[in-house]
Amino acid sequence: MKNIAVVGSGTMGNGIAHTFAQQGYNVALIDISQPALEKAMATISKNLDRIVTKGVITEAEKAQTLKNITTYTVMADGVKNVDLVVEAATENVEIKLNIFRDLDKICSPNTILASNTSSISITKIGAVTKRPDKVIGMHFMNPVPVMKLVEVIRGYSTSDAVTNLVMETSKKLGKTPVEVNDYPGFVANKILMPMINEAIITLHEGTAGVEEIDTVMKLGMAHPMGPLQLADFIGLDVCLSILRVLQDGYGNPKYAPCPLLVNMVMAGQMGAKSGQGFYTYTAGSKDLVIADRFKKKQVSNLAI
């Protein structure tokens, strides 16, 4: 494991590329959009600057990390002779299946194909390839360079050898890998998303407001971030998508998304990335401001 390709240069993709490159891997960062790649590299550089300032790495190490990443807009060019591909595209099943069909055709037969999916079946993804034994999930947490967990999901056909190699590779990244089996939502989101959904239901039913719900979970349950703020940062559209995967996968009405969440996503309120969710997000602001729809009040001294 020395040459890595990352497909998708968004928040998760650039974080994964950053993490591999900082540990000395040669990384091909692939996206169909050149402006998206430029934005990703600027983000990686900015995040590296932050840890240089903290004394975690040197300027020379920052420069080497950036040098370890090469960008591509053509997938076939980026995946030549790589040992591992990590797909980090939009959480949409058809998009992912199409990417894996293409990867299977153009990658070396020995290349391991991993998905950073947070909920979509690895077995289903592997089934569209001729190498289901070499298809696996590597669910990184956001922000990738900081968060220690990698949820390693083995599909129905994933081999022991591939699972062990991905577990060891995750450790070399300084992460703590946890092996889980392939069922809807895996472990992280099977537990997290119903909690977030219940928080939205609690707001929708008028039991308490945004600030009150998040404060209860932060101070009462020692969560570093309240569930409504966390939903904003994950993306309300992503939360909705995962809940629907859980509902379809288990056929259990307890996973049905709250109508408020559905309406917010239909209205284009996706959380932090759209500037509006349960809170309002303004560039450069360090205060949490509850969205006008829920409460016209600024929450003081709560840094994002």
C-alpha cells in the first residue's frame, strides 16, 4: 500500500487525501471539476497551515504533504497503478454504483476498491464489480484529519485478507479502525441518525426549542455538540438520505424521517453548507445563531 486514489474532492474526499498524503502515501485526487480540485487543494493547504501553527508539523512537512497529492479530472488517468481507491462521492447509490462499475473496468485486478459511504450497502456496491472480495467500506469521520475512527465495513463477499490489510492501513494513518458487518447504517449511523431524528421530532412537536435541545444533550449527556447542530454540519440532506436507507433496509417505521427534516431539505436548507439549517451560518462568525424560523435569538459564547 503506497499509491492511493481518492475519487471525489469534497469535504470528505479532500480530508481523506490530506490524511494519506501527510502519512507519506502518493495520492491521486480525482474529480470531474477542475475548480473543485483547486478548492480542495486550497482547503488542504489551509488545514495544514493550522497544524503548522500549532507545531504539529513543520513547513517542510506541509510542503511534502502537498507534493504527495496529484490532481486529475480523468478517473482513468488517476487510478493507474494504485493499490487502493477510496471513493468519496455524493451519498447517492446510483452515483456510487456507476463509479464502481467504471473503477472495476479500469483498475488493475489487484486494486482494492473502498467506499467512504456512511450508509449504502457495501455488498450492493461490490455486486456490480467482478471483484466483490476486494470491495470494502472505509467510513471516515469528519473532519478526517482530526477524527480517529475509521468504520471498516466488510461486505458479504469481502475477503479476510482485504479486511486485514485495510485495518492495518488505517492504523498506519494514525486512526483506530473498527470492523463492522454490512447492514444498513452500519454501527455509527444506525445509532446516530435515530438520535438526530428524535431531536428533530422533539423540536417539531414543540417539546423544546433548538437551544434547549442541544444544551440538554451537551450538558446532560456530555456530547461535544448538540444533535441539531451536528445535523447541520453533517448536512440535512445527508441525514435524510441515511434515514431513508435505514427505513428501506429494515422496514421499520421507527426510522421514518421527521416531516420537518423533509420540508427543510425540500426548501434547500441543508445546514452549514447552505448557510441555513437549525442555525444560521455566516462566514467568519464564531457565534451560533438560531435560525429565525425557530427562535430569533443569538446564542452567546457558543463557539462553532
